[in-house]
Amino acid sequence: MALMITDECINCDVCEPECPNDAIYMGAEFYEIDPHKCTECVGHFDEPQCVQICPVACIPVNPDHVETRETLMQKYVRLTADKAAAPASDAASPSSSAGAL
């Protein structure tokens, strides 16, 4: 299950830097969580870090994105593989070496 941030969010900015998947971002009125990136910290921590640090307890499970722990682990593996591949593909792109001359 991905998590979500409710409109009770006070925009205190403490959750965003705690997310190891960069799933938390500033929405139109308050912080939001990208359900495609949220693994509830599975693979990184035992507990969701945003939930642990939130001072107003406004981060429940998102009922629209119910996932098993196994599915969350698969998402973690995919996200970490994508993240690891990104720097290698950036280094291989022609535009990254254009300024080297």
C-alpha cells in the first residue's frame, strides 16, 4: 500500500527529506506522495519514515493503492535499479560530455 498525505498537513517540510524514494513532493496546497514511488520504506527501513516524523499524524495508508509487502519490495527493487541505472545512462549521453572540450 502506498501512503498518502491528508489535507491536515501543515507543510512543516519534515517528511520530504526523509523519503528514501523521493516520493514526497509539494502539491498545490500541501505535500503529496507519488504512489508509484512509495514503498512505505520497505527495503530501506522497518517503518515508514514520514509517518514516524510527521508531527500531525496526517499520513495514512492510501486506500486507492493497496499493495502487499511483496509488491512493495518488488517496487523497491525496481526503483533502486532505475536509480542505479540513471547515472550510468547520463554519463553515456553525448550532451553530458559536450562541455568537456
